[in-house]
Amino acid sequence: MGAAATLAGCSDTGQPEGAGATRVASAPARLWPERPPAPQPPADRSGQDGPSPVPGLRREASRDIRKVDLLSVVRAQIASDARAHTPAFDKATERRIARCATEPAGCPVRAPQYQDLTHDGKAELIVGIEGSEHVLAVWAYTLRGGVVNRILDTAGTPLSVEVADGDLIMREPTGSPGYEMRTVHSWDDKRQTMEIRAMEFDRAVSSPAPGRSAGAAPSPGRSAASSPAPERTP
């Protein structure tokens, strides 16, 4: 048989006739094979090496993270980051967070979300905090022996954030019309944290949420079902 196969069809008289040659897949052709490959980069130490206990929080005896107070977690995390000289927010945002209890209408902390990210059948706490320039900080927490541990620390300017099969997926605008940046965080059983599994350009699927200004954020007291998604401007 030749390198190309022919497809058979039928003529108007019912007689079989050839439909032409089909393309045969070929192996990739490596360009400049004599060029040595680039060295492997050093290990990425920007993420967490493991689950990070949040100091200053009491142990949750019920082992149910839904019983943990959202604002207590946020305040304790901000205090811990300040001690480590790694603040997540500017001072203006921190002041708005500090006033969440007394001025909920201006609170940048979004309603808590609960999803199973670690595939153990128990919900984790997912926190979203609106910063400046449309940046959304996304933190995730789990309970280990009643102690609150952070397992995800990321941020972006998302068009949407969702959880699918335990993966946290953030879509962000790009400079390429019709495309979005899709970042997938997945549970790493070895490191016991959420790690980036994929970053890719993807066809745009997100649409802006109606009737919402970019600067507003629902107070943590509102239920997730009643909280509209934030409007994002690519």
C-alpha cells in the first residue's frame, strides 16, 4: 500500500470512484537539534511549602470550618503577613477591612465560599478580598486537627472564579481579543497545598456580570447565593 490512502465514493451512476489522497500524519521535525537545551530553572519557592497554620485563632473543636468566623481569619492572616513583612494589601484596603464589622457596606471581603478542594469529603473555606485596581485576593483554608491552615494564596484580576471537581479556576482578561488567561489550581497531595496545575490561553467564555460597579463588594454577612459576581473591565 502506498504512503497515502484513497477514500472511495460513488459516482452518479453508482460506480465507486476515488476521492483523492488523504494526508498521513508525520512525526514532529525537531529544529536545530544540535542546540543544547536550556538548563532547568531553580525550584519555585514563591508558593507555600505546605499548609500554613494561621496564628492567633482558637482551635475549632467541631472540626467544621463553617463554624470559624470569616473576619477573624482575615484579620489573623493580615496580622501574620504583617509580621512576615509580606502584606497582601495597601493601607487603604487594610483600613476598609478593619471597618468591616461597623461599616459592612464598604467591606471588601466577599461572602465566604465552601467547597471541597482536598477531596476528603469536607468543605474548605475560600476567601475573596477586593483590592485596588480590580485585584481579587483568593485565599483557601482547611482545618487540620481543629487548626486553621492556609492552603492557597493567590491573586488576580479575574473575569470569573469557579471550582470544578475540586480545582479552583480563575479566568483573567488578556490583550488578545477573544481569549482569556485560564489558571487552574489543584490539590497537591504530597505538598498538602493548592498548586498551579495549568496556565493557558483559552477561548473567551466569561461575560460581565450585569448591574454591578467595579468598586462595590458585598459584606461577608450576605449569603453566597445573593452575592452578584463582580464586574470586571478587561
